[in-house]
Amino acid sequence: MLRGARVVCQAQEVAQVLPVTDADWQSLVLQSELPVLVDFWAPWCGPCRMIDPIIDELAKEYKGKLTCYKVNTDESPSIASRYGVRSIPTVIIFKDGEKKDAVIGAVPKSTLCTSIDKFL
């Protein structure tokens, strides 16, 4: 038995990054009133897993200003090819239904923030 041990649990507000597919692409991304960050990834991609926590952080930090989604390129290859995604991870910023910027590769959070901030 541990004496003097304390367990502290603090619930944090979580902004979950939801998947988007061909079926809901138009309504969720192209018709969004907020700018949208879309992370193009695949489960087998190591660099994609590296930036996954960064995308989650951005979703929390920019909540109310930016919406974040993920596209599994194995499950929705037509979306990836429509926007010229040839390498993953690729993060694309959309605003007013148009592709505004793309960042390719596992980049630092600061690089993604710089790209996002241009469109807020």
C-alpha cells in the first residue's frame, strides 16, 4: 500500500479529428464556413503516425477557428488524387471550398501553425 500517494485526474476538452470520406467531403470540407485542415494519411505510414499527435493538438488549439479532418488515402484515393496528393503525410488547408496551401511530410508544429495562420 502506498502512503501519501495522490491520483489526480483532470479531464481535458478534446477536439477529435474525425475522418472524412468521398460521401461527406462536399458538406464537411468544401461547404465549411471555417477554414479546414485535412490530414492525408494511411495506417501503414510511419511519418503519418509521427504528426498525428500534432494534428490533434492543432484541433484543440484552433477549436472554433479551424476544423480538422483526416483522409485515409487507402480508403478514399479519389480525394487524394483530385488534390494532387502523391506523398503522405500531406496536410492541405481549405478555405471557402478552395485548396489554399499544402504542407508535405512530417513537419514541426510551427510549420503547420504558420500555414494555418495565413488563412484565419
